[in-house]
Amino acid sequence: MSNHHTSCRNKTNMYDYINFLGIRNSEYTLMILLANGFHLHELFKSPALSRSVVRELGLTLGVVTMLFSNVARYNQYLRSQKAGSPEGLQ
């Protein structure tokens, strides 16, 4: 897989997560996260990642709270989407 393809997939993953959360100013949030190496929503469930560190990137407390608090809910949503797709029914 090429680096470009991986980069596009990572951007889509984080973009989809931000859209799922309904975060306003999503492009700014995406730019900040990608520029700081946050390519997968799963990073926000890591016990090694501090909310205060993410907050220092310039994101609001509300956005940071949403990013950290909804990983399980988003994973459940993704599983339900996969189960409903033709690939998930096989």
C-alpha cells in the first residue's frame, strides 16, 4: 500500500470520526489532529494520552472531551455499519 493511500485512509478515518461527533469547525480540528500525528480515533482511548496534552494543541475543552469520550460509541457504530454492509453479511 502506498504512503499516499495510507495517508488518505487515515485522513478519512479521523474526518469520519469528527463528523460522527458533530464537531463544529471540523476542518480546523482535523488539521490540528493530523498535524500532530492523530490519524486514528483509537488513539483517544490510550491511557498514556492525557486530555491536557491534547487540549494544549489549541482545541476547546468540549472538543477534547468529545474526542476522548466517544471512541467506544464510534466503534459500535462502525461495527453496525459493517454488519449491515454486503461484506459484513458474508
